[in-house]
Amino acid sequence: VSGFGIENLPFGARADAGGAATGIVVRFEDSVLDVRALAADGLLDDTGVPRTALEAANLDALLACGRVAGAAVREAVAALLADGRAERALSPLAGTRLALPFTVGDYVDFFASLEHATNVGRMFRPDGEALPAAWRHLPIAYHGRAGTVVVSGTPIRRPRGILPGPAGPRHAPTEALDFELELGIVAGGPANAVGVPVGVDEADARIFGVVLVNDWSARDVQRFEYVPLGPFNGKSFATSVSAWVVVLDALEGARVAPVAQDPPPAAHLQARDPWALDLELEAELQGGRVTAGNSRGLYWTFAQQLAHAAENGATIRPGDLFASGTVSGPARGSEGCLLELTRGGTEPLLLADGSERAFLADGDEVTLRAQSADGTVALGAVTGAILPAH
Amino acid sequence: VSGFGIENLPFGARADAGGAATGIVVRFEDSVLDVRALAADGLLDDTGVPRTALEAANLDALLACGRVAGAAVREAVAALLADGRAERALSPLAGTRLALPFTVGDYVDFFASLEHATNVGRMFRPDGEALPAAWRHLPIAYHGRAGTVVVSGTPIRRPRGILPGPAGPRHAPTEALDFELELGIVAGGPANAVGVPVGVDEADARIFGVVLVNDWSARDVQRFEYVPLGPFNGKSFATSVSAWVVVLDALEGARVAPVAQDPPPAAHLQARDPWALDLELEAELQGGRVTAGNSRGLYWTFAQQLAHAAENGATIRPGDLFASGTVSGPARGSEGCLLELTRGGTEPLLLADGSERAFLADGDEVTLRAQSADGTVALGAVTGAILPAH
């Protein structure tokens, strides 16, 4: 199974030569299906989704219509594929240029993996408690830079930054460029009014779909700058997302019970029917697998993440992106970033070509993948190659 | 002098009853001038700015045209006011509803005041160095929530959050609601390409104009959540900005040499002709002045802030908002937030009605003001009244 059969049907957007979105497409196996063409023929009218949203350049208007609208279009497309009426709207995926599928509103990155938070805490704060005092009481997060979220395939320029050093800080290209393997939730509408929280049981309805995320990080820059306001230039140069948004309904079969939380969170974060996603995750570096994990072990659920971000009355807008933070497992080799895999660079990885990596080298290509345990539903892969610093 | 005479002419946007922007206006004394009407009559054609940008609902397209375009329109409007041709496009400011003047791209909040950083450091980290190790080497900042930036006059709902307490964390309305008196830079186009930094000497050209900012803060929420990823829910519920964007050219007369920096920053942050803004700032609480300061004392300049945010190659888009962080002076009574003014709530302020405030009470109204030393140019005031928690 490919992971992109009739069970999946994720949404994306075609791009012109400059990378601008030019129309919504659905992926089916190794083809893309032109949603505008189907809509123009009236074949999606029964979904109740306005044609303007379906004939738009990207997913923004469809996201505003909400999760139910996305599910309805996906079901209608499945029916049209099954009875052959979608045939003439199909074209090969190969050679199709894909755009960032939606305009990112706010981009939030959580810290939801207990193993990741503990591992990083040990390295960044060797003299203190590994886990921050608040960690088990709320899903810690920061706002990232929405304007530098890019689609899979976009090359990543090695950033410069102010690096700490024995002779004092210096300005240089990062020497600790890293990837972070994460899942991301794409919010759908309608937006909650300012000042009105989104309850944890209402959060599911605001989750339009799921993407895979690589939150590129410059560890030396991050480490020097992060007290007390958190990561900034060590993260803001680029975040890559998959070209495909998998609607939450396509992942019904991957829902599992989440891990137990100790202590129990505050009442407003306790869902009636909590769920995690049983997705197998992996990262490849130069074509060789360097980590393999699973998102079912995340401590904080996606519904808790979204409800926490809105519990102060902050508006969640369609197109807001909520990433989980690095997904790391308890086993050696299941950590979701090089910082952990190489223990801060002290235990370099041996690649297939015999070279070693503490952190990413210029020219390196990283690919992230995710799929359900039975392989029927995959997220879009996220790739990026490192360009040398300017 | 009013601060809104012919020397100023800031840009804003009219709002409909729902708060949506419906057209660009310029403020002149106690009137607003309809830019769409002038553009439709061809009176702004000589500026070279496309009519579509001038007839738009808000400033987004004008910001994309860049700082020079804004300055050209302002000059043309001044000439039309001087010779009487703008007369019939004027209407009273009173009764005019104003919108958030532009769509906020990314919202960044700096920590550029040495006094503020030191004061807060002493309170939040009593056992450590008040000033973070990196503070004098780079302008520390975090990304705030763009989706909750609201225009002056918008009521602010007291947020709930997870608060620390002797019996363990609890979920409750904040008990330490605060304002922060800040200046903000609104970025103009054209955007730098991803991966290409903006030099400190190129930064001025990207500064379209200046707004006044109130970065509302829930200190108890912030204090519990901020390690290690920085403030999140303690800030993200609301940030208020003035309805008027004062173009940088209108502030030529307020430019002064900035304070000396020790140690000198890295070469890429050293401007040939550095400048600060000599603006007198004040905050009123329930109509009485509670602080008065000046932005000329900010340690990090606006050009350095913008250049730092882009030095890793991050795109600066038109509509990105860069706030200075709380502007505090060295003298008692010149601190830009209640946390400092009341020493963490231990020395409450006495208001004119005889009541005391450690932090903001429901029903309180806060107003921020700023003007040049000679009073000729004012920023738009920023007001907000506190609604009780939901």
C-alpha cells in the first residue's frame, strides 16, 4: 500500500514557477486531482462548500469552512474516483510543482514529548532539573515565525547567528544545524471570538488536518539566545511542512488512547474521549534512516495543545499551525533530532558513505516520513537540503 | 499643538460596525481624510502608488509598496490640504470607527530596555544575574501572537491561566494583569528573499512607520510558564496598537543619537548612522498618569532590532510588527509597566479616587500616549478597558 490510496486523499495546492499557489489539488496514489475542475463541473455542489472556496488558489477558504467541509469534499472526491467521474481531472504527480498549501496564520510549536523535554533539559540546563517545573501542568509552547514556514522541497540556507564561544560571542554560520521531527495540526474555522476559550472537547472540531513538520534549529544560536524569552533566531529561519494536509477523518483508524498523565491535568484539559495518533515516524539523512519513532507516545494530546493555546481567550484562526515539538521515544535511536541522537554532538552518527555527522553538513538532505501502523494512510514527506551560508 | 497637524498625517483605516476595515484614512487634526476619494479623483496619481493600494480597505497594499510610497502619499496629502483641494474629503474624527490598520504578519516583541530587562530579571530570577548572559550581545526577542493584535479601544477580557500557588498550580483568572508601554515598528516592502539578511543600514528603508503598543501581560501566568520557551499564554490573549501609523519621515525631527552600547555589538549590528526616537511616553490608569518616560533611552535601536530578526535570513514581510518591549527609564516612576512600578505588586499605586492597584482591576481603563518633545508629532493613543474573566 502506498499510503495515498482512496483511504487518504489529502489536500494540497499546485504552484506556478515562482512557487505561488494556483489551485487546490487532492493526491490520489501517484496522481493529483484538480479540485477546481470538479467544482466547475458542479460535481462538488452537494458538499455545500462554496465553489469560491474550491476554486481558490490554496486551502485558505476551505480551511475557513471548517473540518466538516474538508471531510465532505474528501468523501465526495472518493465517490467521484470510485465511479470514474473524476478520471479526467487526474494528472501525474510527477512534474507537478506544489505550493505551501495554506497561508499560515500563527505558528505555535509545543514541547509535548516527555522524552524530548527531558533529554534537552539535561543538555541545556545540566545543573538544574531536566524537566521545567510547569512541564507536567501545561503543554509548554512558543510562537514561531509564520512567515518562514515553507513547503517540503524548499532548500534551507544555513543561517548565521551570534554563537557563544570561549573567546566571547561571535557572529558566524551556525555549527549546530539540526532537524526536528514533528507532527502539525492545521486549524480550521470558524474562529472563536476573542476572549472566548476553546474547550478541550471542542478542540477536535477545530482540527482540519495534519501535516508533518521539520522545525529546523540552529542549536548554538538557540542555546545562547533563549533565556528568558525562548528560542528566536535559532528557529525562525525556516520551518518545513508537507505539501499535503491529511484531514483528521482519514486518520480515524490511527486514533489510540494517549499515555497516562501524572499528575492529572487541570479540569479544563481533561477530555471526555482523549486520543493520540498511532503514526510511525522516521527521518532519513542522506537517504539512510537515522531515527524511527511513533507519535502515540506524546504526553500532551493535540486537543490539549489547542485548548491550552486558546484557554486565555486567544483566537484560533483557520490556517493557524500547531506543531507538537520534536517527537522522541524512550529508546535510543527513537529521538527526533540530532541534538538528542548524537548527545549534543558528542556521539556522531555514522552515515552509509562512512562519513560522520554531529550536526547537518552543507549539501545534506533530510527527509521526514510518517504513516499509520497498517500503512494505509501516510502524511506527505518533508524534504529539505542544506545550502551553504550566504 | 495637537500633534496631529500637517507635520504628522498618519495613516489609518475606517471600520464598519463589525470592526472590519473599509478604507484608508489620514488623520488631520480632529478630522479624517478619505484617501480613496482623493485617489478616485486622480489627485494622488503623481505619487506613483497604484490606485488599487490607495483604494484598498486597509494599509496592506500600501505597506507592500514600501516606505517611500507612504512618504510620497503623505507629502501629496499635505499639499492637497495646503491648497484646499482635500477639503471635501474631510470628515470629523468624532464618530469615525477605526479598524486595525493593517493585517499583522509576524509579531515580534523585543526586550530592548536595559532598565526593564534588569528590573524584571531581578524579580523573576532573584538568585541569578538580573541581566541574561546574551542581553548585551544581541537584542533578545520572542514571537508574539499576531492573531490577537487589536486596535486601540478594543476591550480586553481578563484571561484565565495556570497560576502557581502554595498548594500547587491552579486554573483561575489572572491575578496579575499588567500593561506594557512600548513602541512598535511596522515593516514595509519589498520583502527580502528567504535566506537573505537585511543589513542594519538597510533596515531604515524597511521601516514604514511607528505605532504605540500595549503588550498586555498576565504576570502570574507568564512567570509559571516561561521556562524554557518564553512567554506564551501570559501574553497571547491580546496586544493593543494605535489606530494610526505615523510614517517614519514624520519623525525626522525626533531622531537623536542612541545611548552608547558596551560592549560594542557585532559588526553586522553597527549602523553607520544610528538613531533613536526622542518621544515622550506616558501611561494613564483610570485617567491619572502613572508613568512617564522617553524612548530615547532604549539600548537597542529599531534598526538593530529589525536587522537582528533578519540576520538569519528570515523574511521580513510588509505588515510585520516589531515592538520594542517595555520602555522603562532609570528613574522611579519612569517604568513602563505595573510589575516594575509596584515592585512586583508589593508597593501598590495610589489612584486619584483613593483606591490602590498592585495590578489591573476589572473595569480599569489604561491609556498610553506618545509625542515628540516639541509636541508637533504624536502617535495615536492606545486605550483599553478590562472586562471581567469569562
